[in-house]
Amino acid sequence: MTRSPLRVLLAQLPVPNNPALNTPLAAGYLKAYAEAHGLGERVVIDILPRAIADDAGDAALAAEIVERAPDLLGLSLYTWNSERSLEVARRVRLRLPTMIVVVGGPEVQADNPWVLAHPAVSVAVIGEGEQIFAELLVWAETALPGIPFDRFKRAMCGEGQLPLRDLAVVPSPYLAGHLELPPDGMLMVEISRWCPYTCSFCLYGRNMGPRLGSRYFSLERVLAEVAWGRERGVRRIHFVEANLNLLPIFWPLMRALAELNADRQISFYAELRGEHLSAAAVAALDAANVRVVEVGLQTANPAALRATSRRTDLAKWAAGTRRLYAAGIEVFLDVILGLPEDDVAGVAATLTFIAGESLGPYDIFMLQGLPGTAVRREAAQRGMTFQDRPPYYVLGTDRLPYAELRRLRRELKLGAGIDPDAVEGVPGPRADALSGKRRATDDERYIRHLRIEGEFVAERSSFVDSLATHVDVILPAERLAQAAPLLAGWVAANPSTLFDVYLEVADEPPGADALRGWRAGLPYTPGYLDRAAVYAADQPAPAHVRVSPRLWLVLPWVVQVEPDDYAGVAGVIWRYELEAGQVPPLGAWRTAGGAGVALSFADGWDDVGRAAALANAEAWATEQGRRIFAVS
Ligand code: SF4
């Protein structure tokens, strides 16, 4: 018995603080490959539109999938979306019990039991997905009806399967029209699936082997995708590629891009191998308008390099990287803390190397024990502990206990001019959250902003299925207790949504303990962002720190409050009205402390003066690590 056509829905959920990057490239490949292999007539494959995938809260997302009622839901799982995707799938399956859930992506590995054993998962695909997914569709087409779902539960496939020998068999999902244009005009273009290195903390190099073979797309194909984006006004292209300058098509590609992109409409982002950057290679990158590059580093400690099987010729790498700086190309230079065999002296040696070679700035990352990597397999032997769920941050090594890692992270972030209290991947508060004039924009399909006034509890509870992934809630501080059941309902239905709750204080602010108690009374299921925040805690257990809801006290400037009294529970925002012509009192704001200033302008300002005062205030805020919120 067959059901025809089989309905398939593919979805990829975004990085929480950067949904614009969420191009579902893998879904596009799966669809393009399946259709090129004759399945297009028998199977309807849809990719969840970005307007839904990138912005819908958990409840809205589940409702959208249920409405589409696919026979098979395919999910691309990455560290930043795996828990959320699987929880949403679990909820959908409660309403569509015969739906098959197929998961793939870097999170699906034989050593990642929480994914493989998740109740939402029917089939877990390990490794490259195109071939196995096409086979699965044939199987699902005939096997689905009449066979109890549990027969397929937690089947695992793909492990040991050989990767595609020749990428030419995968048509371009852009040219085939399967992918939408990204909202911010940034295109992801994959060039190869290969890295000859085998750094023990990285999944990418694993099993790719030293030989490239035909695991790269042709020059014509890459240029056709670039041209496709150019014709549609794309401004940025991110090459999905680990070592652009090692590819055999590097030189012809750079020459062709210099010609195709002579007006520099597009700026390119690429990952490069620093040791192989001759003056000519850097000139070619510059001519093509490659403006931002990543060259790695991670460590300059020889013991850590050896322990991670990372082959870096430091002197050659530094010389190549300096050429990039000289050409005015922006360089992302990363340092990883917590690597095997690294210690305080080793980290100091890395920083000394960066300074001595006149490199930098750099960013600090914490080691992740990613599924499928050697560093994860060697954890016990090296005395390393990692979080058991994403982002799998290191919680201690035999040379750097948690307290030391945390101290180093803070010190190095401060040294690099990075806010050590900012949690990686967490969206910042919106600058217009307090604006009375804020209006929903055309792309706001889901509710991002709620101002609660008057009687509200009953009617607002129905918003639960319409909330976005990041919601501002503004309410009078005295209504806090009354709002608790409402917020509890929203949070329970949308555990991944980041709620920013702004409490507008008329005169007397609530105490820190009252706020702490109120927040603790709301439902809480630790997720990705909470684990990303772990280093805010002075102990490694329980390996997560609650991020949402974030509380903000919005206070009249004249109220006497010490922001430090609210540390860890609420940020203080001062409401300040600038008189016409008044210079922003930056010194007084600095002394008052707090998270930022909600700035309004009294009558009498002209547009030019107002813009200048605002720019002055914003420059101060950036320098101070605070925020200016627009009030009107
Ligand atoms: S870290 Fe970079 S060089 Fe090392 S294996 Fe991964 S992709 Fe290759």
C-alpha cells in the first residue's frame, strides 16, 4: 500500500541571536538531490519558510508544523538548535502520532545518546545526508501506512556510509529555486566538504581524509551561485569552506570574482589556512573583495597543539596573517580555553605570541566537547568534564579546574575588550523596547512586543500561540504579582523564548529578593542559552544558569537605587529626559551605574541637535558597555 504523494517537511531552527544566518542549506541539498534522483514526482518536499523558522516561538512553531501535517518531518540539528528542535518535534508528535521524525546534522553522532534516545526521534541519520535521505524517502513511501510507528523508532543509519565521492551529483539548491533569499542579503555558498587536518576538538576534519578528490563544487557552479545572489542584490557571501586557499580552484575563483564583483557589491567571508598566505594570495583575496576572514589560532602552546593534533607552523602562520592585516582585511582570530594539556602558563604563552607577532584583536572561546570528536572520546583520560547537553562547554580539565577556567575567561575577555558578562548566543535587549511609538513591522508575523496596561490577564493568555522567540514585555512594576500567571503560561508554552520583562517603576522599586522570588516561581526547563551562561556561576554544577526572563527595572532618574543591589536578578535602566540643548550628562550616568539609559527628549530639540545628542550618548554607551534605549 502506498500513500501518494508522501508529504515531507524539512526545518532548520536558527541561532538565537542571529537568525539572519539561518540558511537551511542542508535542507536545500536534500530536496535538490532527492528531486534530481527521480523522487520529485512522488514526494512533496517543503522547506519550512524562514519567516516561520527564524521567528516563531515554540508554540507557534509546533502549530505551524501541525497545520502542515507532514508524513515525515526532517530536522537539521546543530548545537544551538538541537534541544529546541527535538522538544518542538515531541510536542508535534503528540498531535500527529504517525509522523516520522528524521534527524541529521552534526548533533547526530553515535556518542550522543541524548539525541539518539530522544522520544521524538524516529530515524537518526549519521553523516552526510543526501544519499541516505533519498533512500529513506523510498522506504517511507511504501512502509509508512499500516505499520506501527514503533517499528521504526530510533532506527539509526548512515554510520559507516561512504561520503559522496563527487559533489557534482548534488544540484545547487539556489539555482533550483529551493532556498529563499536571506533577509539580510547574506548568502551561504559551500565550496567543498573537506579538510585535510584532524584537530581533535573539531568534527569537520573527521573522516574527510587527506585527499580532496572530487569533494568540491566546480568553479562554474560556485560562480553561478555567486552570480545568482548578485542579480538579487546580495551584499555578503559567506563561503562555507574550511581552507579556501588550499583548494585547486582558489586562483581561478579569485580571478573570476575580481571580475564578476569589480564594483565590490559583494563582500566575501572565508576561512583560510594562515600558513599558506603568500603576498600574491592576499592580493588575490583583496581584489576579489574578501573582506572578513577566519584564520584560527586557538593556541600557540606547543603542548596543546600536539595534544589536539593541530598542525600549525606558528611562524609561517603569523607571517601570513600579518599580510591580511596589512591588506586591510578584517581577521577573526580565536583563542580556545580549556584545550588538552593547556594550562595558565600555556594560555599566557599564547597571548604573548599574539602580542609579540603584532596580531590581534582576538576573541575567546571555551572548548566544547562536541559529539563525534576525539576530544570528547579522550575526556576521561585527560581529566576533562563537559556539559552533557549543548553547547557542551568544558567545566574543568586536569590542568585547569572550573574556577581557574572561569577566571581566565573573564580576564582574557576583559583584556580583549569583550564584555565578560555577555552570554554567547543570547540576543541583547532591543534598543526600541521602551519606545512608546514602536509599531510592528511587516516582517513581524509573531508577537515580539507587548505593553501591558489596564486589565490584561484573561485576554492576553490567548497570545501564547503567537509569540516570537524574543519577546519584550513592558508592565508597571506594581502589576508584577498579577502578571505572574500570565507569564507562567507563556513561558511553559515557549520554553526557548527569551522574555525581556521591563518593569516601569513610578517611585518605589521592588526589592531584589522579591524579584528573585517572582522569577523563581515561573516554570523553568534549562536549555541551550542557560547552559551557554554557565560561567556566570561560581560552581560548575548544575552546569546552567537561568537566562529568561531577563528583568529590567526602568526607574525615574531621581529614584535612589544602587544597581549593584540587583546584580544577578535585574538590570537598572534610568529614565532620563534631556532638556532642549542639554549635553548628555555622561559623567553622572557613569557614576549612577546600571545597564543603560532610557533616553527621551523634551520639547524644543531640532532634528540635527537631537541626532547629535543621541550619537554622543550612544558612543558613550558603547564605550561603557551599556545601552541607550529610545523612549520616543
Ligand atoms: S579546526 Fe579547522 S583545520 Fe582543524 S580539522 Fe577543523 S576545519 Fe580542519
